[in-house]
Amino acid sequence: MSASNMRVFIAGHRGMVGSALLRQLENQENLTIVTTTRAELDLTNQHAVNAFFAAQQIDQVYLAAAKVGGIHANNTYPADFIYQNLMIEANIIEAAHQNDVQKLLFLGSSCIYPKFAEQPMNEDALLTGILEPTNEPYAIAKIAGIKLCESYNRQYGRDYRSVMPTNLYGPEDNFHPDNSHVIPGLMRRFHEAKVSNAPEVVIWGSGKPLREFLHVDDMAAASIHVMNLDQALYQNHTTPMLSHINVGSGVDCSISELAQTIAKVTGYQGSLVFDATKPDGSPRKLMDSSKLWSLDWQPNYDLERGLAHTYEWFKANALTLRMA
Ligand code: GDP
């Protein structure tokens, strides 16, 4: 196969990470990007996924398709989160292997690490303690994805890698008022409070949990970087038999500080109120991304600039926001 006819499948190209990958990969020479919509292909249907791979002659897969959501959605729809994610991963990874796709990149999540893992969390913290209960079913599915990659590597000599992003945000995020993650949830609430001159904005929980955030364009760049790393170099930097590597900004802040920064970016000047009846989730989630940094990757956006960029996108797309 020459480089000129490499066919790259982005599974989940309409999601936040998949669309960022598409924006960055579609201008690269020597690549043909393959995508498919949910209406055309149900990724939870094993038979349909097998038929798709058999027809498409794919060389590389970015597995960015997933059912995702914030703390409330994970807590409310646990069966959907574990079932859909297990099916999507298992179907795509097995079909990729059956159709001789040698390289695949699986997108995971920092919630795979134990609730009380030592901070910052490095890759070896996987499976060393109990998980955060609010998103345990989702985390178990993502851990299964990592183990699928490792198992196909061990048994069949595949080169399937996994990247574990910290909390992501950016264009094409889900801005649903209840089911979203904290940044899109609060950005929308602050924006609407500003427009309606509301005197206060409610923040869920105590405001004390610490979270690390990464702009999705940085995540897409990191994913492409990891996919294209020389195999020996990648294996030297990941723990033997492990296939995953962390992707984070290395900086965390409290939810209260985050809310103040979103207030600044949106220009909201009212007060912030904390609703202690809502769950806090993990006390802290900061990843150790030093392995990836030692492999020559660094994020571009700091939080305030990334939020400002996202707010511009939000305002420009307010009428067509994705809300699942
Ligand atoms: P998590 O990192 O899995 O806990 O996911 P989230 O992004 O949903 O929540 C992060 C933290 O932000 C939690 O402590 C939430 O309680 C808090 N938070 C505050 N306001 C909001 C909000 O409007 N939406 C969400 N999703 N979380 C919020």
C-alpha cells in the first residue's frame, strides 16, 4: 500500500472529538477520510459494522464514537452508557482486526482511573482502586476498550493504541442544560443569564472539586501525533503490555474558579450560587501527561483562551447547537 491511498476511518466524526479530528485530517495530503452517519450505520450493530469494514478497505481507524455525557447523564442513564460503549468498541475493534486494519486509536477518558488515585494520575494507576460511582459504568466500558486494544496486540500483533483525554471542551460540544459536562453546561447558563439579566447563576455541587480541562483541538492534534508515532518509540514510552497514554493540559482548577472564568469570558456580572444537593463526583482529576510531553507534544490553548474561542463558536452556532 502506498501512502497516497491511505483510507482513514473516523468513527464518530459528528461528535466533539471526531469533528475536530476531521477538521485537522481532511486537509492532509495522501489521506482519504471515510465517515458514516448514525442513520447509515448503527455502530452497536455487529453485523452492520462487519459489512461496513468489509466494503470500505480501511487502513487506519480513529475510534472516537461513544455515548458521552456529564455527571447527571451518567448517573441517570447508566445502562445506556455501559451497553452502547461496549458494543461500539467491541464491534469496531473486532471488525478492524477481521479486515486486517493494523493501526487503530481508541479514545478513552480520565474517569478510567480510581476515584482516589494519587494525583497527578499516571497510566499505571489503572485498575488499582475503586472507581467514582457516578460514572462507573461508562468507565468500565472505556477500560474494556483499552483491554480490547491490548488483547488484539498481544494475540494478533496489532498496533492498537489508546489515548486517555482529561475533561475536554470546545466546538461541537453538547450544550444540553442537564446532560452536558460542566463547561458547556455553565457556558450556556451564564450566556442565558447575561441575555436575560438574571441576578444569579446556579453552579452544581460545592464548587470545590478540581478538574483539568483540555481544548478539543489540542486533543485532536495529540491523537494524530500518537497515531503517527513510531511503534518502537511508542512502546518504549508506555508500560509493557499497556496500550494507553494520558492527554492533558497539566493544569487543574476548582469548579468555582472555572465558573468565575466563564463569567468573565461571557461578560456575566451577577452572582454565583452553589447547589449542594447536586453531586460533586471525584474530588480531583488531574492527569500526569509527562509521557506524551516527552514524546514531543504540548497543548496550545490555556483555559481562558480556549473558553473564549469556544464561546465565540457557541454564539455563532447558537441556533444549531447539538443537545443530546
Ligand atoms: P465529571 O468530571 O465526570 O464529574 O463531569 P462533569 O463535567 O459533569 O462535572 C464536573 C464537576 O462540575 C462536578 O463536580 C459537577 O457537580 C460540577 N458542575 C457544576 N455545575 C455543573 C453543570 O452545570 N453541569 C455539569 N455537568 N457539572 C457541573
